[in-house]
Amino acid sequence: MTVGDPSDMPNLVSSALKPLDINALVGPNEPDHPPRILLLYGSVRDCSYSRATAEEGARVLRTLGCETKMFNPSGLPLPDDAPIDHPKVAELRALALWCEGMVWSSPERHGAMTGIMKAQIDWLPLSPIGGARPTQGKTLAVMQVSGGSQSFNAVNQMRILGRWMRMVTIPNQSSVPMAWKEFEAGRMKPSPLYNRIVDVMEELARFTVMTRGRKDMLVDRYSERVESLEDVHKRVSS
């Protein structure tokens, strides 16, 4: 598997980063291609620390051998304020179907995740698109940045939202307080906070590889099977 070039990551101690051992994490006949990760962020400011944090995470993921894509929320309409074929909505939904795992990185604003972050998730339906549910059974890592002291309001809310979207939210998470002190020229300075982001990305990559080939089985529901049988019975009895 091709891995990314860590030369653009001065904070990373490459010898301490464990390679992603796909063979140790999957069973026979399971996918072995690079994990596909979509990163969403919750601010459209020119100096967006949630975007910069997501970008740092993407660099780690690529170094581990993952394929990453980011969605720019600028221009995304409010939920239900545009048709689903709006270009930004269609782009977001296509990326959600493409990925096998996600990273959500939001600022904390007024004690909560931003409306920009929530709007992106609200455009993703739980119901299938073209026969596939865009979030169900996929992995999720959550991160937040704050302008003040450390808080976990946004990551806690995103965990609830991830569960509602039927995602496998990994145990680890990142919260960066006083984010304006942690970045210089758009890049995160070395610190335990940076190391935590590396931890989260390593864990996300592993969980994604372990679950992606089993997600249909993991999210198979008795209640939905019963409902399907009832639908069949109604159809053949009518």
C-alpha cells in the first residue's frame, strides 16, 4: 500500500508512527484498498482553525496510507432551502457515499458545534441514496477547536449526532483549546495537542479497516428484517 510523504510534517516523529497493517486487521476476502476518509469542518473563515486541524489530520491519514478528501462548506445552502440536486448538496452526498469513514472538525461557538457543521450533516439522509445509506456503518472521528479554555461540548454533541447517523464513532477524540495559540502560518505547532490528533487519526484508520468489510453485518437489524418480511407479505397477499 502506498503511504504519504511525511516530509511536510515537521511535528511528526515518523519512527513512532506505526504503519497501518491492513493484513492484521482484516479477514479473508475483505477489502484491502487504502481506507477512504472524508473530512468535514465547521467554519468558512479565511483563518479557520477547524479546517487547519482537519488538514493536519488529513496529512497524518495520508502518511498512514489512507485516501482523503475534504468538503468545503462555503456555498452550501441551509437544509431544506434548496433542492437536493443543488451542486454543493450533490457534491457533499457523493463524497459521503464515496467514503468509508469521516472526520468531523468543528469550532465550539456559543457552547455548541457550529450551524455550518450541523448543516452538512443535516443534508445527509439516513435513507438510502441509490441503494446505499451514506453514513450507516461508517467510522467517525470527532474533533473540536475552541477560542478559550478547553471544552468538550462540540465533540460530545457530534458523538450524539454520529450515533444518530448510525456511525461507528471511535473512542478517541481531540479538543484543542485556545487554538489561536497552537497554529503558526497555518500549521499546528508541536505539542501534546498535536500528538492527540495523530492518536485519533491512527485509531480512525484502524477502525475503518476493521469494520468496512463487515459493516453490512454490523448494522443488520432485526426490526428492519421484520418490516421487510411484512412488506413482502402485503405485496404477495394483495
